[in-house]
Amino acid sequence: MKKDIHPQNYRLVAFKDMSNEDVFITKSTANTKETLEVEGVEYPLIKLEISRTSHPFYTGKAKLVDTAGRIDKFKNKYKKFDKK
């Protein structure tokens, strides 16, 4: 294994799933300007769209996340190619 290629500045960081407000703390080197207080301790905050608590593979539920209306945009864009 190569020496001195891995970061040394690991610290505890709060990851927050924005779809269900779940928060978990783990070590990371990711940079962020936002912080979040968890149980009286302030941590750097990384926001996630999907995590282990909201991903269909882990929850066993098929859940459609379409916050920007992307599916409707796609259907409208390619409606003219519909072969009915």
C-alpha cells in the first residue's frame, strides 16, 4: 500500500437525510460551512438526499423521489415520439 496518500484530518461529522430528517454521526474529511447541534454538541453538517433510512433497497419500500418534476418534464419532452 502506498504511504501518505490517505487524509489524516478525520473528524466527527453529522450527516442529515433531508427526506426524513434522520441524523447520524460518523467520521469524515468532507468540508462544509454548516453546523448542526446534536445532544448539546455542535458538528459540521453534510446534507443528504437519500441515506440508509430512506433508500428503497434498505427500507424495502418503493418510494419515488421527484422533487424537481423531472419525470413530468421527461414525459412532456418525449410525448411527440409516442407511437400510439
